[in-house]
Amino acid sequence: MPLLRVEGLGIDFGGLRAVDNVGFQVEPGEIVSVIGPNGAGKTTLFNMISGAYQPARGAVSLDGEIVTGMVPHLLARRGLSRTFQNLQIFQKMTVLENVMVGCHLQERASLLADLFSTPASRKRSAETRAAALKLLERVGLDCAADKEASSLSYGALKRLEIARALALEPRILLLDEPAAGCNAVETEEIDHLVADVAKSGVAILLVEHDMKLVMRISNHIVVLDRGEKIAEGRPGEVSRDPKVIEAYLGVQPKEAGGHALG
Amino acid sequence: MTELLQYVLSGLTVGAVYALVALGFTIIYNASNVVNFAQGEFVMLGGMITFFAWQAGLPLPLAAALAILAAAAVGVALNKLAVERARGAPVVSLIIITIGASIFLRGGAQLVFDKQLHRFPAFSGDEPLVIGGATILPQGLWVVAGAATVFALLYLFFTRTLTGKAILATANNRVAARLVGINTDYMMTLSFALSAAIGALAGVLMTPITLTSYDLGVAYALKGFAAAMLGGMGVPAGALVGGLMLGLIEAITAGYVSSVYKDAVAFIVILAVLFAMPQGLFGRKSTDRV
């Protein structure tokens, strides 16, 4: 059974069919990328899968359970976690606290024990702290643990958001342009991180404009254009697909095909 | 010197109540960015419900507990029936909704209860205690101790418990809080319940000293709001300091100048502080990163 199954998903904004009849599957440990020109509906698709928008048509199921339009905090409890293109960070908390908030689903807390700071409660806090530090190490931010999040660079915040998403121990992680606005070195770091996460068995659904990154790490690519799926397949197949090249360049493939997906 | 001590004692008593009301403003503001002008009505409900329950024959502590629970329920209803339904509306509209709720609650109280002034007995008698020549009512000590307990418990709640931290996380970034599995609607409701209960407690503690009536909420809302702005909206420590300062300024003005000017002087001080520090004494400039 696929971990994530999307069937016939669609939504309209006013008279505009923003996304229509999109379907695909993601297996555990697989990296699936969603690509397409600007305005193709990639982020809208993400927003429907992650419960930010209510889809008008179609269904999303997670490990066999129908979760169409379920609110984000319940999806998080079922193992679906995401990051945002325009960062959603607890800016006024420290870097470590940001990740610790993500760990809370794994905590077994009792209000009274915490109020009186019992040894059990303190032990649990120490464990959460250690787990959060380990995640920060994994994304290379352990040295910034006690800095306020708002003082971090953009690329570092991108990785912090991934660390926080991982703290939820997700089964599938949706990454919306994790490398956008990052320089070459930062992109490389995110590349390694994503591959590493997938290796640990977490499925990854990726929206990304950096085609080199997409072609290198994806197992499987879904191409959207004007809200519809126009192609799907392995990186090599997709990059040679004339429909894909046309969607990106809007010209005859013989003129520029070789460079289309660089 | 005795005189000054006297003013300080009465200032602290009133200030503690302002601090509690300001804290109620702060909790809801943090959770929802809404300035809840119905906050004063919770103070009124605390006093009024306690009085009528006590008059109906309930022992005073039970009546007080009932009043606090009932006010919390009103707070939950305010969020569920009015604020949550207008989700997505601009903050200004939400604030106007709370003003409407405040008028509604005042009118409701006038109908359900009456338009008289009411008082129930002080918890530990009315014999003033003498401290260094100055006097304080035992009820004044109850007020100060009550406020101190609430602030201490809330400090522990927000710094130590997961639920408290989840409310802070919701305040900090609601989208991110949802992403990590926090039920932000529940946290909002909890904040309203908490604020209402704190306001009602202030009303219960203060009624034996100042009496209560259906229309007393407006004055408390205004003073609590001013105290919260003075300390920095959204900062609990600011609510405490702002409330106590406001109480002290009022008492000292009333003592040395005239009680006619106590509100005027208090508001002049607040204006002066806000001109110099628009974020309030403890507030921080907020910046959005895009």
C-alpha cells in the first residue's frame, strides 16, 4: 500500500481551476518531486494535501486512511509534516526551543507533574532537549542552539524548519522549495539532508525550482502545468518529455530541448 | 511618612486588581492579537454572580468558585460564538465584536440581576490591620495575595507545562503551531477561559472593598487596558508592573493632590511613557520576516 495516495484532487478559486484532477502515489522512503512553471499549482496542491485548503474534488489518503481536508494539527499527529516556502518559524524562540516544540507530540506530560517540576518531569525535559540537540546537529545548527531564531540567516532558517518538521517523527515530509533563496553551498547541504532523511525511511514530497537538485535526488517526478498533471515518471524520462519542455519554454523542443531542464 | 505608606498600601491593593485585569488582556491578546474589551465584564460577573449565589444561600467560597467557573464559561462562549466565527476578519472587527459582547453582557447582567450596588462580607473581617502606623483592610491582603498567587501560578504554567508552552507557541506563530500538531483553536478557547477566570477572581476579591454593580466593568476594562499598554501589551510582567504603577499613581495623586485628579494624572503618566516608549515599558518591537 502506498504511504500517500492522491486521487483526482482539485480546487477552484472563483472561476479559476487552480488545480484539477491531480493524482499520484508516494511510497515510504521515496523522494517524489512536484515541478512545473510558476503558477502551475504546486503550492496549492501542497496546501490541499497538508490541510491548509479544503479540496473541492478528489481524495488524499495516508497509509490507507482518508485524510482529505483534515486540519493540519491532526495530520501532524498522523505523521504528515511540512515546511513552507515563506518560512513559518517561531521567531522569538531560540533555535533549540523551535525544535523542542516539534518534539512535544512524543512527550508524555502531566500538567501537575510539570507545575511542581517533579524529577520525572525534569528528566523528560532533559530528554526532549537532547533529542532536539541531536536534530540540530543533523542539520548543522547545533552551534546556534541558544541563539534567537530571528537572528539566523535565511538558509539556516530553512534547515531549522526541516529540523522542527523532523522532530515530529513524520512518516512523510512535504518540503515547499527548501532550497529557494539559498546559495550553492546551502543548496548542497539541503540536498544531502533530504537524501539522508529519505534513507532513514521517511517519504519526501518536494516542490523545488532548482532542477539540478530535483534531477539528482528524486526517485520520481510529477509535472504540473496550469493545474493539471502533464507528465510523471523517473527524472530521465520526464526531462526528455516534449510536453514538459514545452510547458517550461513554450517553444518547439528542437530549438532548445537539450538545455530545457539543465 | 505614615501618610505615604498609607497611600502605597491602598495603591498596591487597587494596583493588584488592575494587574489581574491587565493580565487577562495580555493572555487573550497573545493568543489572538485581539484586545478584548469585554475583559471588565468578567470582573463584574465575578462579583455579581458571587453575591447572588451567596444570597441564595451558598457558602461564600462555593459562591466564589461558581462565579469564577461561570465567568470562564462565558469566556469560552465569547470565543466560540463570536470571535472564532469571525476568524479571518481584520483584528479591528474582532475588537469591535468584543465591545459589542461587553455591552451585551452588561445589559444581560442588568436584566438577570438588578441595578443596585452589592457587597458581600470580607473574607477575614473588616478590622483594619495596622502596619507601621498605616492601615490596610484584611481584604486588601487577600487581593494582593490573590494576585501574587495568580501571577506565580501562571508563570509556572507558561514556563513549565506543555499546555502553557503550546499557548505561547500559538501566540508566536499560529501556522507553525498547527504544523507541529498544536490544536490552536483549543488554545484560543483555553486562553479566553483563563482570562475570564482571572478577571472574575479579581471581581470576587475586590467586591468587599469597592462593591459591585452591573456597570462596573467599563471602568475596570479601561484601567486594565491602560495598565497593559503601560507595561507593554502582551507581556505578563508588563501587566504586573503596569497595574501596580497605575494603582500607586492613582493613590498618591488622590492623597497628595485631590482624588478628583487621580484618573487624569494616571493617564498623563501613561501618555508620557507611551510617547517615549510606544511599545510600553516591557514591550518589544515586533518585526515580520518575509
